[in-house]
Amino acid sequence: MTNLTLAGVSKNFGKVKAISNINVEIKSGEFFVLLGPSGAGKTTTLRMIAGLEKPDTGRVLINDRNVNEVSPALRDVAFVFQQYSLYPHLNVFENLAFPLRSPLRKMDEVSIKQRVEKIARILHIEDKLDNPATKLSGGQMQRVAIGRALVRQPSAYLMDEPLSSLDAKLRDELRLELKRIQQDSMATMLYVTHDQIEAMTLANRIGVLDQGVLIQTGTPKEIYENPYSTAVATRLGMPRINLMPVKFFPELGAPPGATTLGIRAEKVQFVPNGKITAHIKRTELLSDLHLAHLAISNSDIEFIAVYPDNLQCDSGIEVKMDFIDPFYFDASGNRIF
């Protein structure tokens, strides 16, 4: 079992600050997801743990051992890249077996065959072992890439958006497979993504990364229900959280210093005697959610709310509502508690 720790880690590329003073401990057996937009520093963080980049300041620790000066081959971590990175001249079996034939962890051929076949069954590619790697579908190629990491049974797995290039159905399938594999093996996994659905469904804990700064960590529920800033609040939630100027809601009695009000769509309550008046501009169906796009009377402020099936919700009609547990943020986007 393995824990990963970043202690005061920073990394610059010229004048660009890629990572700024990250402090986080990923517990043994934890599925930790780094969530953030492109350019947030997610891949750089993985590369520093793997030893492909060296931090300018701070320490990278694997099982409480400082590995800043340890070569990538000796860190005993497996890296799954966004692209497949398979050996095109080898078949699926040989691609999966390749890490097990390394001089650092050389196994006998009987054990290699057993290990490869076991992982192939887990990933449902046992019937593809004799196929050339280039004769597979995109989803199958990504399964092989993931399998090549799994056969090693390393101290920790580092995954760099491994599902982002797949179609929605394959993403859903492999997401479930990864979660099951991690739970069964109790492996330590650090997974980076910009996809909130992946973060919410996979993670034991999420770390929200923004412009190289780790701005909040917590369980998916904690991050969703208690965001520390607008940057965190907007990373999770479908539909996206409504952020609106407080001045348009004097009836709510915002705390001093608040400039922005945040309200989740499901926290808008339609009631006959509600404090807030708006009119419906249009409606839409999002999976099982009925959404109303509303406009505050006498303003250009619009927001989205979930409305119940038994409510008349036609375009143009006026409705009354209350906001349940709204968030308030200051001018810098920080939460006012």
C-alpha cells in the first residue's frame, strides 16, 4: 500500500508558473482525482510524481520517501497517458507483457502469461490477445494501454485523462471498470481530468486545480455542497451553477461584502408566495431533469432552475420562487461564510 505526498511543490516553465506551492497527501488505497481546466497544471503534477519533471521547490514523497532525485524507473509508479502509446509492431499479448520483461521486474514466462490473461479478462479483451495492436478499436487500444499499467501492480497509478479521446459509451464503460478495479485491488490512483462526471463518479476525494493552485480538496459531496470560491463552484454541477449579482436580490439580505450570489438549479424552489419574481423564457429537458430558463423581472439577468413535473411551466408566464441555501461570494470570487 502506498501514499503519495506533494509538500510545497512548485514548477515554473520560464516565466510561466505551472504549479504553485501544492501541498496534498494522497492516502494509501485512495482514488484521488485532480480536476481542472486545460492549462491548470494537472499533467505537470503527474509528471513530477513520475519523475519526468523535477520540481523547482518542494518535495515529492512516495511512502514518505523523498524521490526528487530518484529516476522514473525506480519510483515504481505506472503512468497511463491520454494517448494510447502502444507498440505498433507487437500484438496485444506482447504489449501487455512488455513491462513484465523489464530487467527491474523480470518474471518467468508462465507467470507473465497468467498475469496478462488475468488482466485481459478484467478488461474484457481476452479474445484480442493475438490481434496486432493497430487492428483494434479506439476503446480496445485504450484498454490495452490501461492493462499495460495494471499488469505491473506498481505502488501507484498515475492516469492522465485516459478516457478523454473515447466516445461517450466507451467512457462510461471504462469508467466503471476503472472504479471496480481500484476498489478490488485497493490500489492508490491519482487521476487527472477536466470532466466533472469522471471526478464525481470515480473519486474518493477531489482536488480542484486552477492556474497551478490547488484551491480546494474534499469528497465529491463536500466540494459540491461547500465550494470555497466561484472557481470551485463552477467546476462541479450539471447544469452549471447560477452566478448572479447580489444587487438584483435585495429581498434576500446578503451578508456584508457579498457581490455575487450562487444558486444551484435544484435549489430554486417554486412557491406561490416566493420572494423572487421571474418569468420563464424557455424550457428544456436534460436527461431526467426539466429545466426552466428564467429572467428576473426588469433586468437582463437569467438563470436556470429545475422545475417539478406538476408545475405549469410555459414560456412567458410569471412565477414566484425562493432560493434555498444560496452561496455568497466577494468581489475576488471567494466564499463568504
